[in-house]
Amino acid sequence: TGAFAALLMAFTAGHIQQSHYYTVDPALTFWSTLGLYLILQMPSKNTGLYLALGLVIGLATGTRLVGIWLGLPFLMAHLWPGSGKNAWQTPTILRVALTLLVAAAVTLACEPFLLIDPGHYTDTKDIRGFLPSMQIARGERIRIWALFDFSTPPYLYYLTHQFRYALGTALEIAALLGIGLVFFKRNKPAWLLLSWIFAYFLFVGGLHTKPIRYATPLLPVLVVLGAWACLTSVRLLKRYVSSPFVYTLPIVLVLLPTLVRGTAMVSIYGREDSRIQAARWIQNHVPENSEVLGEHGGFPTAWMVPEDRYRFEDTDASYFIASKDWMLLRSQINFLKKKLVAADWIVLIEENRMRQYLAVPDQYPIAHTLFQRLSTGDLGYDLVAQFKSPPEFWSWQIDETQTEPTVTAFDHPRVLIYRKNANQITESQLDQWIARIETSENLPDRYILEGVTAFQQNHWQDARQAFQKALKVRPEFALAYILIGEIDRVHGDQAATQQAWEKATEIRGSITRHTFLGMVEAGLKAEGVVYLEGIAQMEPDDPILPRLVASIHFELALEHQQQGRFQAAIALYQKVIERVPDNLSSHLNIAACFKTIGQVENAIMSYQKVLKLDPQNKAATDSLKMLQK
């Protein structure tokens, strides 16, 4: 059984693939499998065996904390009926204590913060920390790479997809039969192996995130049980048939598909990566200076589009997560419109953003519709090239259409290259999309806009009712609570304001710049920019916020100028210049305001500042000559 399991393991596609990655899971697989091998020899009078197991459990737990579950088969080995009369006498108890002591010491050596700074594990500032990572794994924090998991049921998904891909259908069936055989045979080694499967799977299988790598530590045990089921079947068939062709069928039916799948997986690493192929195609077929929309993220395409050759623009698809329920749906379309109207080409990796958003139509409808229309050709772009190096054995390829993104993303992703076609989507089409959203009775935009109009007219009760209607159609729309809180703030009810903000943060978590950008883009610019200024002061190292605040002040100043409120416009233009001293438009407009209200000296000084920034500026030159006369 061991020899057959080793042969199967060597050709297990999932294990071959994961062993090519620099992740902790193959290391945990090694330590946990070695730990089980040692546990199968217990109880024992060999103190060295217990010392070695303590070292291995410590290393497993130090690699991933889930390694602590090796303690379950360890305890079972000593509690198993018939383990020996001396199983729990003093020498054995001392050996068990030695194992636990060594395991704890090695774990602390691997994870010293457990001892010197336990708060390190609860710190939420760094997303790579333990607690934030667990929050993402449990679905409490939303990140793009975890969106696909909204479509994957806990536990069951491993049986229907992950084990099937990692082991192959034949070997997975054999492994499941092996698990069933444990209950039938009831022998100690099998139960010890099954206890590891149970403990690990109980913890990991229920997580929100279910990348294929999480299945890796179970593969050796599943393969052993599968090999055991095969050979048990052979022995059973031998009782009734004498033909080797018949009684070796269980081995053949499991071994051959496993050999083929493993060989197919290995073929990936003998071929050129699909991303290299795509980058070469782009250099040869995409004209220089083309506007190309690409991606950053875990599997980026930005590097394929060098900025010394092309005009690159990032899709910035994380915007949809950051803005969810803080901003109007129409704002998300406007965000896209600016990018799509300009882009001649789009270069994506399917597993980076597209598959994630296609899996969540209800949670992220705008992003879902965008990628859906792009994939069907309804966005005004044609798919002109795609590159992928799938696992293949001669002409047969492993079917990966239903796999989760991390199965293919790291070593053989699909690169998609789109070109704008003659039937390109127009701004008017996107505006029609916005109009449908703004008038829909089933979406919050209509009611938020009605409420903002009432707010601006000081019709407070009408505004509150409109915002509450938005919450009826979408209870999780946090912006509505912020706007209700703004009504309470205007009326000096700080307690009600705080209560409304707390409701918003219960839904969407911490307040961010998108909270107040939502206010600004809904129409409450003057109110929202005050909060954005506060965030800018708290985050002085952020290079984007000052320009963002300045751009909103500029819009407000322009509105004042157009409506004849020149002093208010001047004050806001000066705020813009404080944050962005080289903002030419603000200098020009402030000069025009001074000129209009008769402050000639100030106008002259402003035009002179314009000429310092742009000596060839004709408008400033002509105006200055006129004023100096």
C-alpha cells in the first residue's frame, strides 16, 4: 500500500503543481505527513521517537498554526483501546509531556511573537498580518481574490472541485472509498489518518476562501487511503476471479488516469509561459502610443505594456470593492466611462479580476456587467488574441473551465487581449445605462438623488424620507445612513449623527475617503469635501488626497464663479492653489474673478503667476497688457 501510494503521489497533479510554488502549504504537507508517520508507531518505548515528533509538530505549527491539529491523532494513538497496558504509565506520560514541551518550544522559535508580542497577531494595520488574513479567510474582509469564493459552498466545494482537480476523478473516488473502508475495517492506523483529515478539514473546509493550495496537506493521506482501497479491492476480487486482467482493474483504473494527469501537469513547465507569449504579441501587434487599459494586482498585465512605448491606464478594479455601498452605482459607471472611452486596447488576465467579478452578480452588479459585456463582445471590444498553456497529454487537456482562479492563475493563466471595434460603445450608451439606474425603483440611486435635491433646498423631512427609501430597496447601502446623519448634524443632534454613522460602519466597516466621495458625487460637494480635508490631514503622506480635495474645491469655486459669487470663488481657488501650487486653471480663474470685481492689482499679480508657470500663455499675456494700460 505504501509503495503504491508513493507512486500515485508522485503523479498527483495537484501536488506536482503546488510543489512548484513558494507557499507554506507543501512545507506543512511534508511536516504533517512525517508527523503522522511517527504517530503510527506510537505508543512506544523509544524516547527519541517522541522527541522527533515534538520537533515535527512544532515545525508544522510554526509553518501554519493549523499544524497543531496533529495533536489529535497523537492523543488518539495513546487512547486507542488495546494500545498496551503500559500506555499511560509514568514513562509514557513523561514521553508525551516531552513531545508537548518540545512542540511548544519549537513553535515559539518559529513564531516568536506568540511570546514576545501577542498583540502582533491582533494588529489589523497590515493586511498580511495574522488577524487580517483570518478575517479575509473567513469572509469578514472583502478582497478581490476572495470574491470567487462567494460562489463556492463550504466543505462541499472541496469534494466537487478541489479534490477532483488535485487528485483526478478516479483517485478521488478511490480516496473516498478508502475513507468508507476506515469505518468498515476499524483498524487503528486508518483511524489515526482519518482523524487528521477530520481535524484539518473541519477547520479549513469551512472557511470562506478555498484556494486549491489549502487541499495540499490532505493529499498524502487521501492518496494512502485511495491506494488502500484499490489493493483491498484487488484482494477481494482475487477470491472470486483468477484472471489478473480482472482483479488488477482497480489498480489500472486509478493508476493510468493519475499518470496521465500528472504528466499533463508537468508539461506546463516545459513550455513558454502564456504571459511571455502575450507580451511578445503585444509588442508585435499593438501600435506604439496606443492607449492600453491593463491591470495591476496579483496577476498583473501592466508590465506587458511598457510606458515608454504605450499610454497605460490601470483598470483599478479594486475601486468597486472600496466604493461598494459608499457611492452611487452611477458613479461606478462614470468611473468606467473615462477609462473605456479613451482605451484602444484592453489587456487582462482572466484569473486576476474577471472571473472574480463574474462570480458575484448580486454583490457587484456594475463590475459584473462590465466584464460580462466585455466577454460577450457587447462592450465595443473584440477579443483578438488569447494565450494559455493548459496541462496536456498528447491531444488531451485537463478541463479547467470550472476550477477556481488560483488553480490556473500562478503558472498557466489565460491572457486576453481586446481591441476596440467599429461598433465601439459610446458615451451616450453609457449615459443611457446611467439614466436607467437613476430612474430604477429597485436601486438606491433614484432616492439618494431625490434626497440630495431636497437637502440642498432645506426640505429636511423630504430628504430623510428619500434616504430611508434608498435603505428599503438596499438595506446595506451605507451612504444613506451617512446622509441621514448629515441631516442630524445640520440640526445639531450629535447623538443621532453618531448613531447613523455607527449603522453605516456596521455594514461596511471603517469610514474611508470613498464614504465622503460618495457624498460629493451624490451632490453634497461642500459637505463632503470638509470630511475629505480631515482625512487628508490625518494621512499627510498620501499624494493623491491633496489633489483630490483640490479638484473638488475647484469644482465648487467654478460653480460660485459662474453664479456670480466671486469672493466665495476666490477663497476656494486659493485653497486649490495652497494644495496644488501649479494649478494653472485656478490662477487664471482667480485672476478673472479679481478683474471682474475691479481688484486690478490682485488680478495683475495673478496673471503674472500664470506667466511664471506658463510664459507662453496667451490669455494671461493679453489680459495683463489690457490691465496694465
